[in-house]
Amino acid sequence: MTTTILERARPRSWGVAVAAAALAFGLGLAGPAQALEKVIYLLPAPPSLPAFAPMMIAKQKGYYKEVGLDVEFQVGKGGVDVAKQIGAGNVDIGNGLGDGPIIVRPNGVPVKSVALLGGGSMMVIAARPDTGINSPKDLKGKTVTVLSYQDTTYYALLGVLASVGLSKNDVNIQAVGPAGVPQLVIAGKADACACVPDWAVNVQDGVKGAKLFPSKDYFPSMAQAIISSDKAIKEKPKLIGAFVGATMRAFKEIMADPKAAAKVYVEALPAYKGKEELMERILAMYTDLTYKGQQTPGMMDPARLSKLQDFYLAQGFIEKKTPIDELYTNQFVK
């Protein structure tokens, strides 16, 4: 016959009392719950952007809590700023592009990528069809919007321009914040944008016949990455490994089933309620343009990173190269 906790506590025998107490503790009926470790994850733009779907889905499904983390998302001023904040020790972990450390490390910012979220690239140029832009070379003299001059998608745009013989001086590049990047193109106040895939979908929906030019077709830029500092990697490997593992779990689920992932994403961000089909399209575009292409999800390809660094040096984006093994680690994704 089942007994209550109070009945088990009666002094029938020492052995019975001890057994009851052990059972109660094991069932979580006694003693404090294990505290979660507080983690601030710094983003380059608002967390409501679908670019950060792997993190939002991981939190919504409780994957971070399962590995003992209480994750809070905060927003920096673009990918380069995120790297600087991490390098300064203000936060332990954050979001940027996989090539971000190439740009900031020569300036004394000790960060590296700890997981690369995809084998493609994050940036795609979306252009209005009435502007005469049929390739990136046609961007000369055009107005192109970007998130900020401190965001790594801006550097990816410069890389694409350099690959077709143009420089930033040949294009009117305007930093307009996250909302303005696609909206100015849709409104006809800009000719094109350096977009992440979700903004590219917005442009496609707002401008019939919009043209897309994935940066990976012109320049070996990279997908977004989870980045951390040398100090945090050395002193808090369990924290970083836990965050990476939980995030990669959601990342793989998006690739496997964008439709199912879109439903979870909308649950995490109710502002998108009723837009499940749009979210499915966006996550499918991320899967095709950004996420696919890695033999092991999350793993950095040092040969590609080296090639990209050589390009940055040749174009004058950096003044000196950094040893490749200082730009990334695959220890958390093996």
C-alpha cells in the first residue's frame, strides 16, 4: 500500500526512516535543486532575428537547462563589438562570423571561434531588379545597406566587392541598423543590401523579382560562429562545451526539419505567431545557403580559414596574419 511522506517519517524503525528519506531526496522532495550557471550570450543584433534561431530553439526546448546553464541574451553593436567585449572579459561567449577573429585578433583582441554554424556563408546580397544589378560588379555607384560598419557582414561585403575589382569607395555603403537593411531596399531608397538570409527573404517578399547573390559564390566568407576568449576557453571549458553542445543540437534539428523547427521558433518568439510558413522558408534558406557543407557540424576547416586570411591580407583588410590555430578551436565539436 502506498504511504505518504508523513507516514514514512513515523519512527517505526531506523532503517525504514532512512530508506524513506533517501527516496524523498532522490525524487527531489527534499533538498535544494541544483542551481543553474548564469551565462550571458552576446549577440551582434536583436535576438528576435531568425539568424539566431539555433540559440532561441535551444533555449525554448530546454537544452541549455539540461546542461546546467541559465542563458541570457544581450545585444552588442555588431560582430566586431561582440568580439571586443568578449576579448575584454566583459562576457565569456557570444556570436559573430567565423572570420571575425581574423579581423580583430591582429588588433590585440584574444578571441577565437569555438563552433562554426555551417559550411556556407552568412551574407547574401539582395538587389532590386530595376537597378541594373546583375552581379556584384554592377554595385558600382549603387547604394547598399549594411547593419553597421562594425559588423562582420560589412567586411564580407568588402570581400565580395574586392573579388570583382571594386572597393568601398566605389559604392555608397550605408549603415542603417537591422530594420533598415531590408526595408530601405523594399522602399526603393537603396539598391541592394548586404543581408543575412532572413532579410533576403524579406526583400524577396517585398520586391518582386529581387535578385540574390550569395557571398560564398564570390568570396570565401563564413557562417556565423560561437566565439570565446582565450581566457574563458582555458578557465571555463565545461561551460563553453555545454553551450556549444546544446546549440549544435538545435542547429542539427533545423537542418533535419526546417518546418518543425519553425514551429518551435515561433513558440519561442510569439511575435511571429501566424508566420510559421515564413519562418520555415527562412530556416530553409539558412539551411541551403549557410548551414550545409560541413562534414562534422560545427567544425572549422583550417584550410578555408587560411585562404580567407590570405585574401584579407592581400586586400589590406588586415595588416598582418595570425597563426591559424589561434583563430579557432574544434575541441568542443569533435
